[in-house]
Amino acid sequence: MIFETHAHYEDEQFNEDREALLESMPKKGIDYVVNVSTSLDTAKQCMKLAEDYDFIYASVGNHPDYAEEIDDAAIEQIREWCNHPKVVAIGEIGLDYYWEPYDKELQKKAFTTQMELANEINMPVIIHSRDAAKDTFDIIKEYSAKGVKGIVHCYGYSLEYAKEFIKMGYKIGIGGVLTFKNARRLVETAAGISLDDIVLETDSPYMAPTPNRGKRNSSLNIPYIAERLAEIKGVSVDDVYQRTMNNAKEIYRIS
């Protein structure tokens, strides 16, 4: 009954036990996983995992750290990959002004070029945004007016921004940070928006929730996130699972 909207099982941290871990998931309530690309190379791996496991889907696209890969040839490759029957989104794409040095204009160009592709072929997007709220908002606003929707992954901005993203057709991705003691702003956001606008994610192998913070993350940790969200919202954990699954299926167009 769990929909994991954002993981990276192609990551080398899973090399030793990937097959055993993934095969265990359906038995432990993980019904859907979207394995998210960060580069052209990882996109190929994401699609291979989606082909190998019925419950895994894939996204294709380039994280801002790999913005230099995005040229005309890359866009045509991503366009072709979006015809794959288990590719459900373009992503993760966006802006990251945290790690210096970064090329702001190069990132914005790669982001808008991939948003333009999403608009052309009517695909949802997965947005990565760190320390870039205003620029991210402006680009999302431009393309939401054309009908592009998606998920703002690993949400870390204010409640006010979240409400604006939701108005533009986006779901808010909430993961392990919700369980951290210093997560006041994310708790405020989770409390202030509807459960119908939230999807669950782990960003595995990163960002493991308490009590496994600092360890390798996996979708098996989603119950910790769901339990904290249920507590904040005053609903049952089953309600969290059902409604966030419905939200994820809606945005990824999985029937």
C-alpha cells in the first residue's frame, strides 16, 4: 500500500545487495517505486531496473549537477526515452545553488530546456531545488501556465511557497527530514497543506529518517515518515498510505 515516489537504486551503495533488497519490497508493502534519474547514464540504469521489476517505474532527466550534459542531442535522447512504457516523468531536474562553484545560468538553461520538453510531450516533472526558491518558482510558474505539473521533491522551503506550488499543480514530496528534530519548517508545511497534496519519498540511499539517520536509506524506511505525517495530520497511517498513493498515481498517471 506504499508508493515510493523518489529513489535511486542504481546508486553504487546498493551494489552488494540490490537484487535481494528490491525483491523483498513487495512482501513488505512497497507497491510502487519510481527510480529517478540524475544524468544520462543513470537514466539507462533506471529504465533497466523498471524493466526487471514489475513494481518499479523510471524517470529520465538531468539533475542540475549535470547541467552541462544538456544539449540538443541529449534532449532528443530524453524525448526518445519518454516513449518507454515505464518512464513516468522527466527528472530530476531543477536548480541547486548549494554547492559552490555553480553556474547559475547553465543550470537555468538546462532546467528550462527540459521543462520545455515536458511541455511539448505532455510529461510530468520531478523538481530538485536547493537554495534556489525564487528562480525555481519563476520557472515553474512559467511552465505551469502551459500545463506542466509534477512533484517538488525533498521539499525544503516555506509553507507559503508550498501553497503556491500546489496552486500550480504540483505535489509536495516529503521524506525522512520530517522525522528530524530540527524539521520545524517542514513540519509546519506538512501541517499547513492538505494530505491530498503530499507524496511520500525517501531519496534513497540518502536522507534516512530517524531512527536510522546517517545510515543508508531505502524504501523500507517509509513507515517512519508515514507515522510522523499521520501524527502531524491527526489521521491514521493507513489513510496516509492510501491518499499519498492516490496522489502519486495521479501525478505519474499510473492507473
